[in-house]
Amino acid sequence: MVNKNVISSLRLLMVAAVIALMAGCASTAQVERAEQQAQQANETAEQARQAAQEAADAAREAMQAARAAQQAADASQRCCDEAHEKLDRALERMQEK
């Protein structure tokens, strides 16, 4: 009797060990899959960070170009205003004569 119970217990223990081992393998595969997904997410995040940095750099360059264009436009407007004032003065002098 004791031998049959011991053998049954050993068989049950072996089946439980195999099931636990198989469950461990499935968990390992799931962990590996999760690690791969995390790695892909990190790579995607790094690519997004690089793209954002490039966009910020391009925006900075565009802002510098816009400021330079505004300065050129302001200088051109001042030149036109000065020329207009000179013409007005010249016209006034001609009319005074």
C-alpha cells in the first residue's frame, strides 16, 4: 500500500514538475516577446526623439532666416521712406521757386 501511494505521489509530482516546467517555458517566451517589444518601443522612441530634434533645428534655422528677412525688409522700407522724404523735399523746393 505504501509503495503504491509513494509511486502515485511520485508520478503526480513528476507530472506537476513537467507542467511547471512547460509553464516556465511559456513564461520565458512571453518575457522574451515583451523584451523584444520593449526594445522596439525604445528604438521607435529614439527615432521620434531624433526626428523631433531635427524638426526643432529646422525650426530654429527657419526662425533665423525669417528674422534676417524681416531685417532686410525693414531696411528696405527705411530706404524707401528716406527716398520718399527726399523727393517730397525736392518737390517742395521746386514749388517754392
